[in-house]
Amino acid sequence: MSNQTLIQYFHWYYNDGENLWRKAASRASALKESGITAVWFPPAYKSTEGDASTGYDCYDLFDLGEFDQKNSVATKYGTKEEYINAIRAIHEQGMMVIADVVFNHKAGGDELERVAVRKVAEEDRNQFISDAFEIDAWTKFNFPGRQGKYSEFIWDKSCFSGVDWAEDLQETAIFAIQHEYDQVWGNVPSAEMGNYDYLMFNDIEFRNPAVREELKRWGEWYFETCSMGGFRLDAVKHIDTDFLLEWIDHMNSKYSREFFIVAENWVLDDVMKLRDYIDLTEGKMQLFDSMLHHNFYQAAQQGQDYDLRGILSNTLIESHPHLAVTFVDNHDSQPLQSLEAYVDFWFRPLAYAMILLREQGIPCVFYPDLYGASYMDTDTEGNPAEVELVTIEKLPLMTRIRRDLSYGLQRDYIDHPNCIGWTREGEMDKENSGLAVLLSNGERGVKIMEIGAAHAGRKMKDVFDYCPEDIIIGEDGTAEFYCQPGSVSVWVFVE
């Protein structure tokens, strides 16, 4: 089976002249040629800022850029017709589309309702800091622009567990809604802030059976409309896992298939939180390995002081490689975002080699690393800031090497604080497959590594041309490989 490689086909500040759906359709064949097997698209539905919204402040899940709502018909990324055409173009190239699903919250309600609430402490969501009282809140969603097409379901205060804005008081706070389902937060995986059920906007109440049924009906409509092959689940640590399992089981059963499911559970402090989540969800989801991303960030910051022998330690890929989706950065960690932890440019090729050219995990490439990005926003002090994200020159070559050559038995040489490597022995049915990778975060690296006695006498070259001299595999299947200071070299067989 060929290696899988995902691409996150967007970033937070996507502002290219061509809208995203048209761009994806026009570049589908190029993505296929580069070795990409699945394309993760951003939230495709109408959000509070209409055609200016990134999609994570979702308003109407049934509006894929079809209705005049929130001051636009199209979303930031295009129209419903363009979205479906992009999916079709991706499918025609034999790739899968992964749709982004935001279940945690809704925003941009259409009408005010009088709602009974209690304030809770920001840092301890289990601590009430007021008695019950009433506020006016934007909890009624009747989607007047859609007029009941596809679904007549009306969202009201019974569909939410909390809000962050009292219209009558003109006050921002965390208000726990007091209603028939419970007067405290739901049972979610994260105990941060005491209970991290509430994240933002109108927090969806999954204990309401009508909500659960509506989201299952929406899942059916979404798949039957767009035919995606998988889903990326946003902010799962804030969501009742029983509901997510119910939704996944329903979708798989309804369509007699297993959708590719990858969940975002952003954890940087303790890998056991990721491992526990896998147990809690019965291994039915892939997880983004945020701990590996954190190791990359630390390694880039510390330079040669970082001990590369620990680069894979305390990660999901270390314990659950079959469920780990690896990445270098994403839209949450890119510069000027709230979770900014962007891996320094010098280390990005090294990090990509580690996720693309090793056996473990399914790698996910980030859009700016392939296409670049330029944008402006404000920094943490409120000052204007301009960002330029350059492309990773060797990335397209690495994704093709993953597709064609990165197969067979893996031998690891993660045994030096500043120079590590590995080899892949190759497979008989993959022509010229096999490779050797050596990288250094300090001085020039040199290491004897084994690639297999079956390759004795064969010539290998550094495909990046950082090391100009070819090497010959010895009778015992070993050779001495090299890399330049603070660099990575990828050695492949010369035909």
C-alpha cells in the first residue's frame, strides 16, 4: 500500500487572489503528482462574518455558500457550487477530501431570548460566582436567509449550555445556562479550567437529544451533498465524547463504511492526555500529535542545545503510531495566532523529514510551506505586524520521495544529541525504494548506518545535493552517511 500524506489546504489568513475552492480545483492534479493523498479543507459553512470569516465561528452548518446570510452568499472560500466542484476535482485525481467539522459552538444568533444563567469564574468553570438571574442572549437561530431549506430545526436556549455575552447588560462573561438538562457543565475530557466544556460563543448542549439528532441529520445531508471521505473534528476536548462516538458510529453504520476521522485535541503539556483520549474514544479517531509539534518547536528554539535523542519522546507517535497524524505547524500555531508556536525556518526541513520519511504516523503538510503566505494582523501588544511565511524549497521533493521510496524495514540511529538518522530498506514491488536520512542541529554529521545487505555495492546520492559525493553500500549493508551543519540530507539509490 502506498504511503498516505495529508495537506491542510488553508491557513488562518488565507488571502490569495483566487478563492480557495477554485484554487484547489485547478491544482488538484499537481497535488496528486506531489504525492498528496488527502486534502483537508477548512470549515465550508456560513459563519458570523460572512465572506470574511475563517469558518470556526460557525453560524449555519447547512449554508455552504448558497444563501444570502451574514451579508454574503459566498463564504470566504467561495460558493457551494465551487466547493462541490473542488471536491469533485480532488476525487477525480484519486485523493480524499477531509471536511472540517465544528460541533462545539455556534455564533451569530438571529434573535434574543430571555435566558436564566449563573456566572462562573473564568479560571474555574465549576465555581459559580452569582446566583441565578436572567439575561438577554442571542440564542435563537432560525436562519431567515435559508427559510427552512434542508432543515427546519430551530436552535434556541435549550440547545446551549453557556454563552459569553449578555446583550441587555452589554457585558462579557461566562454564563452557564440554567435549564432542564442540567445546571452545570457537561462531561468533557478536559479538566482544564476545572471543566473545559465552555470554550467560546454559544456552547452546544449535547445532553439535549434533539441537538444530537439534528447533528446526525446534518452529517447525513453533508455527506450526501458533498461525498467527502473523512472529517476533521475541531476542539474535541471541549465536547462530550459519548456524542462524538454516537455520531461517528451513526455515520459509519448509515453508509456502511469507515470514514477517516482525525480529531484536534490541543495538548502541549502531557502526552497522557492524548493517550487517555484514545482510550476514551475506543481508538475510533486519529489524533493530531500536538506533542510532537511541541518537541519540534522546542528543538528549533534551542538549536544545538536540544538533545535530539528525545525528539520523539512523550509523543503520540511514540506510543500510538497507527493513530497519530503528525504535523509541523497548523493554523492555530502560525504567527500572530493565540496558540502561536511556529517552528523556526531553519528547523522546518528537518521536522518535515521526520514526519514524511519515517514509517510511523500519517503526516500533514501545512499550506504555507508549499505555497507561502503573506499577511498582516496585530501582535500580542496590539501593534500592527506583518508576516511572511516562505515556502520550504525541498518539501515537494520530500513528499514525492515519501510516495515513491520511503518503504520497508526502518532502522533507527537516534543515538546522538546533535545527529540522528534512520534508514528504510525498501520493498521489492517499489522500484528503487529505500533511503537513508541524516540530520544535525549542530556541526556536520557523520554516521555509519545499515540499509540492508541486499543493497551491497549499490550507489546512493544525497538527493538534496548538500553532500556532493556519492557513497557505495558495503558488503555488510552499511555505509557512512553525511549531512551538513544544521541541515538534513536524504540519500536515495542511483539507478
